[in-house]
Amino acid sequence: MWQIILIPFLGTTLGAATVFLFRKSIGEKMQKAFTGFASGVMVAASFFSLILPALEQTQDMGRLGFIPACIGFGIGMLFLLVLDVITPHMHLDKMEEGPKSGLKRTTKLVLAVTLHNIPEGMAVGIVCAGWMSGNAAITFTGALALAIGIAIQNFPEGAIVSMPLLGEGVPKSKTFLYGMLSGIVEPIGALLIIAASRLLIPTMPYLLSFAAGAMIYVVVEELIPEMSEGKHSNIGTVCFAAGFIVMMALDVGLG
């Protein structure tokens, strides 16, 4: 279980470590590629790892089995919407604007990606809790596939939060630390979900779709606008497809 929980955090850490490979920035094309790939992974993970298991668990409800998934998905979207409004962070597509230095801007950049990581940590915790409870719709390999997929998606996110800070003149060691810490909410969130699993198991279909809704919100609100605006949007689109295919193959192949 510990290995699964820490896998996404490892992806963020490795992504943040890319600051040691570049001088100032990763370039617009690579950033769009990273963002598009991350979007594809998150959409596929939301459907194959979260929504489908939620629907499988409500088959005994017959034609009304879609209701828990719809309710959970809607609440997940609403939760991230509220969090997005009340949290003072910068949107990814606005990272190049504003002052070039200062702790306030740095904090906002870190908060932007940290906010994205909350639903991902919850998703891993929910799936792990379902597997540990003996839920037939969730397997160990399925939980592992989700964790690996999120880790792959976290790699470009770790770079996305670290590289702009490097371009502002923040030392590489600090940019790496900020990028790594932006992913710490994932294992913490997963552990909190698992700790409360006995209370949450009866609502597992709602929780799985809740995590899916939260992840889709991040994709629609932040990642897709970033990959599709300006030049080279086709790069983001192609990488979106690649990310979706990779995550689909992981989930179906391992699940």
C-alpha cells in the first residue's frame, strides 16, 4: 500500500528535478506537450480507473445505477470549483503574467499545482481503500495502474511548476523543493482517505466518481486552456491523445 501511495509523489519529484537539466525554461512547445499529455492521462484515469468501477458497484440498482456516479461526479466538480475560487492561486495559463519575482508570486505558482494534486491524491486513496476492503470491482493491479498513470501525469506537472520559477531567477535548489512540495498533498490526502475508509466504504461509488469529477475539473479549467491557446496547440492535442492511450493501456492491461 505504501508503495502505491508514494508513486504519484515520486512522479512529481522527478518532474521537479528537470530544473537541473535546463538553464531557464522548457520552451513553449515542450510545455504544451507536457500539459496535453497530463490532460490525456487524467481524462483516461477518471473514466477507466474511477467512473467505470463506480458504475460496476451499482449494477444491482439496475437502470438507476448511474445515479451515484452522477451525484458524486457533480459534487466533485463543485468542490474543486469552490476550492478554486477561495484559494489565492495563479491559473496555469496566467503564469507568464505579473511581476517577475517575489514570494507572493512564487507561492501562487506552487498553490496552483498543489490545488491540482488534491483530487489525484484522493483518487489514489479511494481506490486503495476499495481494494483493501475487498471490493471486487477494484484490484491491486488496478490501483497500481492508477498510481502509475497519475505519476506519469505528475512528471510534467512537477516541471510546469518548477520551470517558470527558474525563469524568474529562483535558485534551482529552491525551485526543485517547491515543485516537490507541491506533490506532498497527494500521499497525505491518500492516507487521510484510507484512515477513514471504514466510514467511507458504503459510499465508495460516490467517492470514486467524486474524485473523477474533481480531476476532470482540473483538466477543463486549467490544462486544456493552457495546451490549446496560442501557437503549437496541435502539439498539445497530439500529446493529449498519447496520454489518454498510455493511461488506457495501463488501466486495461493491469486492471
